[in-house]
Amino acid sequence: MISFHMRQSCLWIHRYTGLAMAAFLIVTGITGTLLAFHDELDEVFNHKLAHIEAQPKPLLPIAVLHDGVISAYPDYKFSSMPTSLSTTQSAVFSVDRMRGQAAKNTAKAPFQEVYVNPYDGHIIGTRNKDEWEWQNTMWKVFWLHRDLLLGDIGKLVLGIVALVWTINCFIGFYLTFPRAVKSHKSKQDARQTLSGKKRASLLKRWLPAWKIRRKTNTFKLNYDLHHAFGLWLWLMLFVIAWSSVGFNLKSVYQPVMQAVVGLEGREGRAPQPSAPVPTVKSPSSATVAGTDVVGKADSIAYLSAQAEIAAHRHGTRVQELLGIRWVEEDRQWQMRFKTDKDIGTHGGASSITVNAATGKVERVKFGDQSAFGNKVDQWLGALHMGHIGQGWGHRLYQVFLAMIGLAVTVLSGTGVYLWWKGRQQRAKALQKVTR
């Protein structure tokens, strides 16, 4: 039986660490609620650049639009392209992010995205997400959520908060259990014999912690909300807390995940063999001599066909094409796509690499081939970021994720309220003693 002293120590830790984290968790909870609908809200704030009127004429090929962007901004690199176009949305092309020595040798673009009208190739405008403008509202919300708009310092602070929050998840769960009975067993048995009643089981005494009393006072309502929300949503709260450590405090997250679930770092992953995929003949290879078999104009169709074949042989199905990019140093096309067995649309997605000169499939990587530890990591990230499901399933998860953000805010707010009321009661009790 855990001693009363142990419970009091846990209560003290939970109370004051929760109090220290409250402001941070309220900010991240509210911003997280908004970020559950990031793309939809971003389109609203960025309506002038993102939205176009549908026109009664065909859309231009993506390769033609890409060429127009390169011609308009020859000083910057645009190696990636979207894989599809919409009749009511601009085509968006992103500037390459330079790292290391390349960043020193290349001028930094004053924007990150170029918006193009897909009907006529007219450049609608550019977007610099670093500027404080109405169109960047959701990106500022994102960085407030990620690092409090303080850069690496804010990222470190929120990483520490997330780590303490993770530990507090277990402490809070323990504190919802009924208090241990300190009386000796013989005395307890004697009382039960006299009363004729048997002491209720632990589960039955724990059940009230899961309930919210409707007809009660403000203090009890806050108490019930704090306990019940923490229990109902405990698993998801733990997922959000621990994945936040993964985003902001990798020096702690990675060793723990390596020890517990066998997470493999990039340097520790064994290279996956290329799948033996038969090559589809490119439409341009027979007509244009001396050029690449896979050119820009047919790159999307060619790689998507290869991805379909590879997925079929692997026993999966391609659900969505995520993007394509040109790797100049290797003269290769790389396409990312999501299959029905992949986890999310980011780290857990699949990819295919094709040699542009020969049309040969150089490499196919399927997301479901990842090691168990990496799949756990991918699930944590996908659940946190909302990259779950498609269609209505995705919409429902967005609503659920927004509710989790609100729950974090409620838990923090009720925790502060309970501390404040408890402080008032302790002050009154102290006054009575000193009189």
C-alpha cells in the first residue's frame, strides 16, 4: 500500500508544476485548437492569394506553370511541384530551403511561396511567412504554438514544459485513485462487522472520479471537470505531451524511445532494397532522342504509374500523391505518396525515386516497412499533427483534436482555480489557529 506521505508528495508536485505550466498549456491548448483546422483557416486568411474564380477553360500543365515561375524568379530554386491542380485554387510553388554551405552561397529569397493562376500562368503574388501580415495569421499561430515566437529559446522552454507535463500525466492519474485507508486491518474488520457493511471495492470507489456532478457548486464542478477530463482523455493527453517532447526536446525523446520501443535514428537505419518494379515506357522516350527519358512534362504521370505498380506488387494501394521534386545532383525524380498502409502523410509516407536519363526505378520506400519503434514515432507525430484519415474520417479527427486542445485549456484553468480556492481555505485555517 502506498503511504499517505507518498500521496501528499505527489499532490504537491502535481499542484505546483501544474501551476508553473498553466500559462504555457493554456496558450498551446488554444493555439492547438485553431491548428487542428490549419489548412482551412489559412485559406480564409490567405484568400486573396489562394483563391481564384473557376473559368470555362482547361488548366495549364503543371510543368508549364513551373517553367513560368522559374523564368520569373531565376535567382532562386524551385525543385518541387504540386501533383495536382484545383479549378478554384492557385497553384503554389515553394522556394527550396537551403541548408549548410548551400545557404551561404545562395541568396535568400524574400518569400517562401509563389501563387500562380493555373488557367493562364499569371503570377498572382508571393508570400513571406515571416512578415506580420493578415495572410500569415495561421503561421504566426503555428509558431506561437511551436516556440512561443521566441525561436530556439521558446522551443527549449516548451520542450521542458512538455517533459514535465508527461511526468505529470502519470502523477495526475495516480491521484485520481481513492485514498489509502490507514487503519489497521483488525480495527477495520471490527467496524465492518458492527456496521454489517462490507467496504466497497477499489474500482467502485474510483468510479466517482470519472463523473461530473451536474447539481453542485462551482468548486465541485471545477474539481469534477479536472478529474474527469484528465481520466477520459488521459491516453490522448499523454500522446500530445510526449510527442511534444519529440518535437522540441529530441535530446530526451530519442534516447527514451530507443530504449523503450527501439526507435532507429537515420544513421542507424539499414538501407531498404529497391523493389524489383518493371519500368513503364515513357511517352517521350521514343520521340525525343538525346534527352531524358523522364522529362518534366511527363514526370508526374510516369512516377505515379510506377508508384501504382510498386504498390500493387507490395500489396498496398496508392491513396494520395503528396508531391514531386527534382534532385539536380543525381538527376533523379522523387515522388512522395501515401498508401492505405502508411501512417500519416509526412514521416510515415512512401516514396519512389526514378533515374531521369534511363527511366529506371532506383528506389522504392514504403512507409509500412519502417521498424516498430519508427512506426510508434510516426503514429505519435501523426496523431499530434492531425494527419489521420481521409474525407469525413479526417474531418472528425480534426474536431476531436480541437476538443483535446480545449480540454488542455480547461484542465489548466480548473487546476489554477482549485489551487486558488485551496490557498484561500488554507489561509482561513491558519487564521483560526493563530487567533
